[in-house]
Amino acid sequence: MYNFGISAALKSWFDHVLRAGVTFHYTPEGPVGHLQGKRAIVVVTRGGFFSQSAPLHDKDAQEPHIWAMLRFVGITDVTFIRAEKLVFGTEGIDDARTEMAALAA
């Protein structure tokens, strides 16, 4: 997380991936993504605590932005793995590793 949102590098990656006629197309009813049926696993890192029950949740512009970009290209099966509270130590990384291991099982 960079200033509550995504990094410029990730924004640039989305700018390259979201291509009219390639990963989505426009219809009179609106855009249609070409990646339906695909799954995304997104690992995010944060110095603070921004999950749904956290006091800073309303400041999280990272996950909503990623969600919007993935849905735009048709990916709706999205799992977020969060390594949070990293400013306080490595517990958040350990928790994220546990979540990743559970997904692989």
C-alpha cells in the first residue's frame, strides 16, 4: 500500500493490461471483460491495519481499486491475502504465509 492506494508501478501494469478489444470490449450496455472464469490471488502488504474490522478500513483505496480493475476485465473470483501491521513486526507476513499455504492445500 502506498498512501492508502496502489503503487505507480501497479497502476502502470493495469494500464497495459486493460486494453479495449483485447481484455475487454464495449457494448451498448457497457464494457464486457474477456477474462470471465479466471481466478486472481492478490497478495497485498500494508504497514498498518486496514482489514474490514480495522479502524483504518475506510482509508483503504488499495483493494477497491484492484477489485475494480479485475472486475472490469471479467475476473470476479478474487482472493486477497493481506500481510498487514508490518510496521510492528513480521506477524503479518507469517499470517499471510499461513493463508497462502491453506490455498495451496
